[in-house]
Amino acid sequence: MKALLERQRAAFMAELPVTPAVRRDRLRRAVDLVLTHKGRFVQALSEDFGHRSAEQTLMTDIMASVKPLKHAIKHLDAWMRPERRKLDFPLGLLGARARIEYQPKGVVGIISPWNFPVNLTFGPLAGVFAAGNRAMVKPSEFTPVTSALMAALAGEYFDEAELGFVIGGPEVGKAFSGLAFDHLIFTGATGIAKHILHAAAENLVPVTLELGGKSPVIVSRSADIAQATERVALGKMMNAGQICLAPDYLLVPDEKEGEVVEGLKTAAAKMYPTLLANDDYTSVVNARHRDRLQGLLDDAAAKGAEIVTVNPAGEDFANTNSNKMPLSIVRNVSDDMRVMQEEIFGPVLPVKTYRETDEAVAFVNGRDRPLGLYYFGADAAEERRVLDRTVSGGVTVNDVIFHVTAEDLPFGGIGPSGMGSYHGLDGFRTFSHAKSVYRQPKLDLAGLAGLKPPYGKKTHATLARELKP
């Protein structure tokens, strides 16, 4: 790993400046890699998951990888353009000039997760390559077939000094996070992120953390319940809920709870009338993760919750070797249940009631700041109040998850849900160094302003002007 890092850094320094043509070439090769081999990625991901919907893979891993890469190609010239900055009076009038030049940082480390392994590798690469960097990737060991395929294809499309993959388990990941990168981006769990941050601190490596948490859905009294429940069910059951931005729990008005639960059941059954043999429905990634989710349900039931299992065809999930799980709606939840304390990351959806909007807002604010927050309603004043009085990485109004699809919006968390952001221009700037450049004219500005000894009237006049209350 260290040898690869040294090789990439040496190649980077020898190449400076990294031209727009070189950057576009790398972005286009990344697009070609993903599109040419999309069928192999569909097959690999299904093998890793036990079953992964082909259409969902094409949408969430292939399309969602190509889109940011193409966006970067389209906007690269504008992003790279130096940015003029104003100077204090009278420097600008006397010929001084200031600008920012966005310079590549060097070698960027990418630690990608298992839930969307292609997208969360090539999505960050859009910003990394657009900024003129080289990259080393440590993909997840929980999707070994996909990780091996990405590594093999990268070797066909890129020199290892441009893009290199490091394959291995937790010990490899630990060593990788301790390398002296010029920037490191990690997507994954908050608990692991703490170790990543500690390891990166040894070399003062700047870090972007894309984490998760419990993203709440506030359903207003003014909401269209049928529309809201359909959109929540779609977001919750996509990839079997294994999405960092998946709606984690619902906050609904007391009198609307029954209608919301029925709406969720109806929407889920319409989209997935069967589950076990349904190619559209994705499996939980492995038995260990499935057992964890079942443990959440068992804990909730033991503490008095009602579990509403949405199983339209009455299929037998107990006597199958599949890791598929039906959607489970959890009613009568209490704060001491694990399902209300841990990020769920699966097809389990708690529903909690509230009387007034401020009660729902207070509940959200009493917990860690989430990666996403979702508000459904037609009351503009209430919507504004929710947005103003809560803090989250991002917000989607009248849907879930969709803010992550907008390339011109920064994507990132805050506090326990993440640090820093990327996507589009914000990704380009995250992976660039904003270098300040000041140009002094031939005119002796220091002498004119009395800034050099011997000090006298000009000095005192400048100080008097600048130090006025």
C-alpha cells in the first residue's frame, strides 16, 4: 500500500499542472468502465447480496455512478476557472490583484461501503478526477465479488499510478486509513468513522466522512397521506432499506397513525405483491445483518411494540435459506427500544405519534443530527418552522432521499452523520486546494501607506483610518 501511495504521489508531482484534457480523459474512462461492464456489475452485486434487483442496481449503482462523472465532464472548465477576489481599499485601485486557483491535492484515499459499492466508489471519483487527483480505493470486504471486479477492471482502464485498488478485510482497512493521503473520504458507519478519523489524524490527513444515522420523516396533518406513504414505502424498501438515507422512523399525528400504517401496507403490497421469488425485491446482504434486524424486532416486541408484517402473499420466510425480509412496521414504540436507538439499515419502520409539530421537532432535536430529514405537508409556515428548527445533513420535502440525486447540491452529514460534503462543484472543491494568489504591483504600496520604517505621518494616518470605531 505504501509503495502504491509513493508511486501515485511521484506521478502526480511529475505531471503538474494537471490539464483539463487529462482530467476529462480519466473521467471518460471511468464512464466507459462502468457502462461497458454494467451487466457484470449487475451479476456480481446479485451474487454478493444473495439476490439484488437488476433494475435497482442499474439505477442506484450504474446510473448513479455515470451521472456525476458526466456532470463533471460537462462543468469542468467552469469549475477550474480561477476566481477573482476583491481587495481592501485602496489596494485594488492601485494595481494589486487577488485570485483563488483550485489546485489538485494529490492522492485521495476512498473507503467505500457494501450497500452501493459501485456508486460510492465512482461517485467520489467524479470529484477526485475532476480536481486533478489520483486515487487509491479500499472497497468493502462484504461484497467481495463486486470489489474484485472493480479492481480487475480498474487495471484494464487505468494505470495503477492513476487509480489503484487495495483488497482485504478489517486489518487492511485499518492500515489503509493510516496512510498519509492528501485527502481521505470514508462512507460507512459512525462507529468505524471514529477509528478512521483517529488513524487519519496521525498524518493530519483531511477527511470527509459520509455516515448515516436515523433519518426521520415528519408527516404533517396537511400531508397527502396516500402519496406520502407510497413515497416512504418506496424509499424504505429500495435495496431492502440498506441505504444511509433511508427513512428510519416516522413521526405522524395521533389521529393519522392508522391511516399511515394502512397506506404503507397498501403501497408496499402494490410494489411487491410477492417477495421471496420477486426479482424486484433485494435481499438483506447477509445472515448476520438479517439476524441483527430480527433482533431489533424481537427487542421491540418484548418491550410492548406491535409488529405489523407486510407479507401480501403470506410467504414462509422462516423456512427458507434466503436473507430476504418483509417490511415490518413497528407501532407503539418507546425510546428504550433498540429500534429507536440504533440506525436500522433494513426493512423495519417504526411509527411514532405526536400531538403538535413542536413535539415532533423536539423529538428529532433530542437525538443525533441525522443525514437526512423528510417533511411531508402542504403547510408552508409549518414546513419553514421544521426546516428552521432542525439541523440535518440535507432535507427532501414531500419525498425521501431525492436530495442526494441533485448533482448541484452538496451531499454530506453534520455531527454524527458526517463531516464535509461532495457532489458536483462542492465535490470538486472538497478534493481541491483553494490556493490564494496575491499579485503586488510595481508601485510601493507599503511606502505609500506608511507600513515600513521609519514610521511617521503616513503611518499614523493609516492607523487612524483603519482603527476608527
